[in-house]
Amino acid sequence: MTLFQGKYRIESTRLPNHDYASNGFYFVTICIDKRQHFFGDIINGQMYLSAVGQIAEKYWTEIPRHSKNTVVDTFVFMPDHMHGIIIIDNPTPEYKDVVSNVSTLMDDNHEYDISRAMSEISPAAGSLSVILRSYKAAVKRWCKINGYPDFGWQERFYEHIIRKDDYSLNHIREYIFHNPVKWEYEKNNPVGLWM
């Protein structure tokens, strides 16, 4: 943890210099703020979705409609979080020989261009961060409109880039599939009520 503006903050788990808009299989975990049980409950190893859980699942399956070249693979909703695999599969771009000069952040009047500076550090369209930010915003908006004002997400999400071998992908799919059965055996599993 590092100190930033007088507050401790957890370091990013993102791989430095990795383009999260590039093609790949990404295993993600998104948690509800304060690990509240908004998505439903697990009874005898079976997940029963609440109204919020049903909407969260519906919006998850609709991600490909809103994010080009994106596929939703295996996923599961748990009472206070969800696990899923997102596949980004952009068409292979044609190679273009581009002559580039040293990039500057100055506009034509030789003044600092804040808009350009911000766009260069913002997540790229179609990146994992943008996809998940849009998804989380849609679910939160639905909750606010439909009587769940206390619903919120944890600020960050966990991601893991899945290696391109069948064993890694299948192992993660199995983990996701069996997650509800393991829920009852977790030590810190508070009994949750669902809406």
C-alpha cells in the first residue's frame, strides 16, 4: 500500500505495458461494496438470484451488444460478487507504415493541451476497464431507479489474463462453475438476506 493524498491506497494489479484492449481471454471478479448480498443467496450449492442479481446477469450477457468484438464466456453470480470470462476478439488490423515524430502535448499555439493529455491516459475504447465501467454503471443506474439506493460496487475489479493453453482456460471455467458449491465451506461467509 502506498500513501496518496493522505490516504493509503492499494497498488494496481494491472500488468504494466499490457494493452487491455488487445485480444485475449480475461478472467474478472467484481465485488459489491462492503460485500453486501444484493445478488441473491446460495441454498444447497445452488445460486438463487434476487431482482438485482437477475438484472446484473441480464446486463452481463448483453455486454457483446454494447462492446464490439467482445464475447462473454463462462460466468457465475454469487451473493456479493461475480466471476466471469470476457473475450476481446478484435479483427487483426492491417499493418500500416506510419512515420511518427516525438509526441508532444502542445497545441498549435504552443500551449499545454489538457484534453489531449487526458485522452492519452484514459482507458482505450473497447478496453477491459471501459467494458466493466460501463457494465457497472448500467447496473448501478438500474438499482438507483428501481429502489435499491444502497447498492454500490467496490471501486476496482480483479482481473487475470488467461494463458492461451487449454488447461488454464478449462481450470478457470471449472473454478467458476463450482463456485456456488464451495460457498458454504468458506470461513468468512456471513449469512445474507436477499431482496
